Amino acid sequence: MAKGTKETPLMKQYNAIKAKYPDALLLFRVGD
């Protein structure tokens, strides 16, 4: 991420899950 950029709630969730399951493929539905 660029310097000074805040982490969005979605990225916080993504990073938390990815840290717990590093080999998993995560799919998020955004919008709609």
C-alpha cells in the first residue's frame, strides 16, 4: 500500500483471514 493510505475494513478482514489461512483463495463480493 502507498504511504499514508489507511487500511479499509475490507482489507483488514482480508489480511486477518489471509494470515490465518495463507494458502486459501479468498473471494469477496463487493457492491450489489
